[in-house]
Amino acid sequence: MDKNFNTILLSILSLLVLSIFLAYFIEYGLGHKPCALCLYQRYPYFVSIFLVLNILIFKKYIKFSFLILALVSLLGSIIAFYHFGIEQGFFIESLVCDAKNLSQNLSKEDILNQLTKNNISCKTVTFRVFGLSLATINTIFSLILSGIFFKMFKNNENY
């Protein structure tokens, strides 16, 4: 791997870590509670950080790692787009967004306990950047990352 290649990967790694840091800062520092889909959108970032570190440090399975990175980023963009669609009313809020346990019969006390909890709807946008929800930004960013990683997979000769 050449120096330019490492610079690109380090830049991507920095953006991934910054994204996770900002998500936690918005949640804990600014007090904006995430919904279930917001939390699920973080998982592809953690997997991507791990895989980019694998490429940079161990330099093993580079081509395969790029393929997995591309697919993970694509999956992340699908989750984020689904969340964006729920926010915009294109999709109906699913059971993923519902924190209640529907697999068992609930007593009156259980129902009252769940109603007193502050469950965040996936439709609710509590934080925006330049007028865009974080799901919108994540959709765009994840699609861009997926494209970059597919191109790196295609152009890399290492196995």
C-alpha cells in the first residue's frame, strides 16, 4: 500500500470515529435521546472502524476487507434510508421502532411501566444539522463510503 492509500484510509477512519463520537456527544452531552434505528445505525460504523484498523495495522485480507466494508456501508445506508423514510412518512414505523415487548401478555402494571418510560419514536427528529436529520446525513455518508470501498475493492490486487 502506498502513502496516498494510507492517507485516504486514515481520513476515512477519522471520519468514522468522529461520527461515533458526535453521536454519543449528541446523546449524552446535548441530551437528545436516540430511537432504536439511531442505535442500529451505529453498528456499521463500529464494524467499519474495526475493518479499517485491520487493513492499516495487520495488512491482511485487504481485498476481502474492502468488500466487507463496502457491503457493511451499503447496509448502513439502507438502514439510514429506512429511518429517513419513516421520518418523512414514506414508510410506516415498524416493530423495530417499538420498544414494547409484544411476544407476551402484559399485565396492567407492565403496560403502565412501559407508558411511563420515555420511548423515542423513529418518526421524531430531535436534532438537525443544516436542516437535515442525522438519518439523512448518514444515508448520504454511508452511500459515499460504500462507493469508495467498492472502488478500493475493485482496484486492489492484494488478497
